[in-house]
Amino acid sequence: MKPETYKAAIYRGIGSVEVVELPYPECGDDDIIVRNLESPVCGSDANALVYGGDPSRIWKDHEFGHEMVSEVVEIGKNVTGLEIGDHVFPNMDKAKRDRNRVSTVGGFSEYVFIPQCEVGYSVIKIPNDIPIKAAALLEPFVIGTRGAKHLNPGPGKTATVFGAGAIGLSAAIMLKWYGCDQVMIVDVSEKRLQLAADLGLITCNSAKEDLKAKAIETFGGTPGLAGEASTCDLYIDAVGVQAILDSFQQIAKPTATLGIVGVYHEPATLNFVLLCYSTWTITGCGRSTLEELVPDILAMMQSGQYDITTLISHEYKIDDIVDALTMARNSDEALKVAIKYV
């Protein structure tokens, strides 16, 4: 039986989110309606509460949230390729047929209306045998996978990831999935590093360990312009601060590649003499589309090789959305925070 209304979190501006009741939508012949199952909080969602949402297209007085796994509950007669009960990912900038709605899809609402639905465009089907908590991580895994795949990983190569947040961990997991022989993840949080170790990753707490010594011990040493260097081939910066560039320059061998996935909010500097003579490649986060990366991510999820559900550290009900957004900014306590509907 259809409900008459549904709960939705509405972004009201800095410091204000309101949970309201909205009329349940009408499903047309070309549309579908989905019920959200679990919706993680993106950093942009949490930051909108403090700094404002416009830079991230989180518009005032809109439903918001864009990372979710949902269940199909209504299907218009002209929509093909879906059945009631299928799990799907509403595809951010395409789900609402409006790229300005990329961050206001409705992840923090009980139901989402998907107009003119096309499978593979408006929504991405997710096998129902993938655990809901794992499937809910599809969007952050797209970011990490894009950065990892852009480095052309594979057997015979080794990698280091700076930052054990959700994006760094997803990149590290996918580097392993793509066949890298060894992957080390660097952070200063023992809690996050323990989670990484439980996922089978090599870890280094750079606040307590000598990073250069650990890298050489792990991967082997080779001559570099700044003294002995690690033989590690690939690096990912999933943090976006000067200290990461400094660490890379201290430990990277000639011909190493660094992919920048973390967003830099402050200007950064680089020793261009070292860059020149070391022939480093420093590149961006990649341009593979979500649709191109999804098969790899779903294959990893279905394999059961990595229990990525552990990346969701906190779950809240929709009525506690403000608490969830606040916790998502607490990097000492939280990894990935989510709104849980079932």
C-alpha cells in the first residue's frame, strides 16, 4: 500500500536542516519510484551545514543526498529492464534529468521519484546479493577506483596510498583488486589503519613510524636524487595537503607516478628540480565515467574478498540527520556515516 507522505531532509542553509513530510509522488508511464535503503553522507553534505551548499550544488530548500542504494517500488508501464524489488543506484546528475540536481537527488529522503527512467543511465542496477551496506558505497568507490585505474595498476606493480578515509581505502582496495603485488596505506589514525589492516592492506602510521624507512623495508630501496628511495611504483594522494607532496618527494623513486585524488584547498609547492630529473609523473584523478567503472566495482563487491561494510562506521535514522552530518565531520571518530532506512 502506498504511503500518503514520506519523510525528507530539506537543506535550509548554514546550520539548518529540517525533516518534513512531503506528498508521495505519482509514478507516470515513463517513471519509477524507489525507496532508499541506505544513504551515506558525502563530505559535501556535511560541509554544507557549516560553510554553505552552493559550491557543491546543494541548494537551499531542496531535498539532498546523492550516495545511496535504493529499492524499486513502482515502475511505469513503458520502463523496461527493472522489476519491483530490484536494488539500484540513482545516478546522481542523471537521475533527475537535471545536472544541477547532482547533489540534491534525495538520498536523505525515504522515497525518490526518477522521471523518464532508463536503466544504465538514470539508475544503475546493483545485484541484490551484494550487502546493502556494501552497495551503498558505490559512489565513493567510483572516486577511489577512478584514481586507481588511471594509474594503470596491475601485477608486478606496487602502490602507496596517502589517507585512510573512505576514498583512500577504496582506492587501495581497488589497487589490490587490479592486481598490484603490494599496497601500503599511510595515515595517522590508528583506528583507520586497523581497519585497513583488517582488509589485508599494509599500513604505516606516519606520526609514529619513519615513513621512508617503512617504505624501503616494504618495497625495497633504490638510489634517488634525494638519497635512497622506495621502489614503489604508484602513489595516490587522497588527502590534498602539502605534507603529502613533501612525503612523496622524500620517498619516491625516479619514474614513480603520483595521482592526485584529494582536493587541495590551499596552494601547494613542489621541487621542480626533483620532478625534472626524477622524471616523476604527477597526474589528476582520472576521467573514467561512473558507468565505465561500475562493472569493476560490482565484481569486487560480489567477490566477497573484502568486507567493505566496515567502512560505514556510524548509522543514523533520517530524523537524526543533523547528528549524522555533524558526526561525518569528526574524522577522529567517523569513517563513513550513513542514514539507514531499513
